[in-house]
Amino acid sequence: MNTTVSSELHLRHIVTSEDSRRVRTYLRYDTADPYAVRATFHAEAEETVEWVFARDLLAEGLHRLTGIGDVSVWPSRSHGQGVMYVALRSPDGEALLEAPARALESFIKRTHAAVPPGTEHHHFDLDQELSHILAES
């Protein structure tokens, strides 16, 4: 039986030092894919953008700078509050997002309750995933 953990957050998309926009964001963790967190960002109008992060990346980013390449995350403070910054890069552009650290920490704790760190392999069927990948080839 699969368990899903989800959370709705409001992040700030930092456009310039004087301009930022709220971005409604849904985080979703499914024990069927125990290594990943899916984030759906609701940008302007009806447009959504989905990114998939390693759960460990988000958990580590609460405490230190982590990530290379397309995604980097790190903790900071803004207006006296703990925040986490998420920098996203793709061929289509870059985005810097500010997330409330407490809300992300709560979400990560709930994912850890569903699948404790280090036990992900018990929830991941490698043979099934390989069969699925090979069937698509």
C-alpha cells in the first residue's frame, strides 16, 4: 500500500532585489517513489511547472548548501525568519525561490515518518522499474 504526503506552500519567486512574486506550490511525496519529491509550481494564469527533487537534497538543504547542476538549495534568514532558497536552472531559464523553512521541515519530517531515511530501498521495486524501462525501449 502506497502512502502520499502532500503540502501546499506559498513561495516567493525572487525576480530582482526589489521585485518578487508569490508562487503557490504543491509538494508531493509518494512511497511508491521513495527517493523523490515532486513540486508543482503554479506560475502565472493556468501555467504550471513541475520539478522532481531528491528527497535527501531538500532535507540536507535545510542545514547547508547542497546540490549541483540544475538545483541548489541552502538555508538562510529573511526578515528574522528561517527560509530556504531553491535555485533552479534549465535551458528555459533560471529561478530563485524562497520557501519558509518551518513548512519545508514539517513536510520532510512527515516524509521521513512515511519512509525513514535509509529504508527507501524497501519501498522501491527495482525489478518492476527495470521491466517498465525496458518495455519502453
